[in-house]
Amino acid sequence: MAGAVRTVSTTTKDNNMEEHKNKNNVVDQCEEHDADDDNKCCETEKELDLGPLVSLKEHLEKDKDDESLRKWKEQLLGNVDVSAVGESKDPEVKIVRLSITSPDRDEDIILPIPFTNEPKKTLFVLKEGSKFRMKFTFTVSNNIVSGLKYTNVVWKAGVRVDSRNRMCGTFSPQLEPYAYELEEETTPTGFFARGTYASRTKFIDDDRKCYLDVSYHFEIRKTWGGQ
């Protein structure tokens, strides 16, 4: 009997150690899965031949005798000073502002750019059961950016709980910044919903060029942070 008791105790200890080891590896595994998803997406898009990049001036010079194409390009580009664009073939997108707006708040939550790289520090707090929207402002220069996409993955206790991909569209260079607002979301409620979440946000285009890639933590509480 004593031998049997020792065997059960050893097995339980081994199981606890294995469970603890698994918990420590959950976040790493989730990030690996996220990377795998990106690679699969990238492999799929590699099958599409998007053609070589050309400068904005070359875009305008092509088919300049075609009246319909010329008008379409003018409509797409808007009031762009082509002489100030230069010969660069690569578009440049700069995310200048990220914010969260809610009808339950008088002021928006402004996220600092660049983000402070402090592990486990909470960047912002959301109230449980509240409606909110993510808004961002960005500039485009040098060339047209095609297929700008917003992606966001959220984990809680190492388990992926939300993943969003939003195609924002194609944008031409202009002096004034663009403003974009995502669809309204509602935070979950209840004891298990409250706590700390980890999130990773990226902005990429059709050529898989990444313009912003940030990881941060936020909390869901009974009340808004700072109120």
C-alpha cells in the first residue's frame, strides 16, 4: 500500500510539473501559431502575381493617351503634387494616431506612438460590457499603397480569444492624413472576462510590407480606467 501511495504521489507531481511547463509555454505556442497563420497567408498571396512596383510618375505616364484610364487615375490620386512625389517605387505609410472611442466616455483613449516597450504594463483599460471603436489616422507618401490591412490578435491567459483582419483599401499619396474607423465592438462581461489581455496589432499591405507591428497589454475591469 505504501508503495502504491508513493507511486500515485510521484505521478501527481509529474503531472503538476508538466501542467506548469505547459502553462509557461502557452504564450510562445500562441505566438508561433500566429506566425504560422501569417506564413500560410503569405504563401497564399505569393501565388498571386501582383506585377512589379513602378513609381507614381510611371503610373501616370502609362496609357496617358487613354482618356478613360487617365480620368480614373486622376480620380484615384486626387490632388497630388506629382512633382513633389519623386521617383520612389515604394509607398510609405505612417500611423500617426491610434485611439479608442466609446459612447460611454467623454474623451477618447489615445494610444501613444511609439508604444513604450514595458513587459506586462497595461496600456489602457476598457469597461466590461461597453461599446467601443478603434480609430486610426495615417499618412501615405511616395506611391499608392495597395490593400492596406489591419490585423489584431488577442490572448487571455495564453489562449487566443479574438482575431480580426480588416481590409482598409487602397490609398494614394496626399498631404492630408487619412482617418479610418473600424466597426463597433462590445467588451465581454463577467468574472472570467475581467483581467489582463495581451494583444498584437499590425498594418500590412498587399506586398506584405509591414508599417506597424506592436504588442501590448490591456485590461477589462468593472469601471473605466482613470474614472
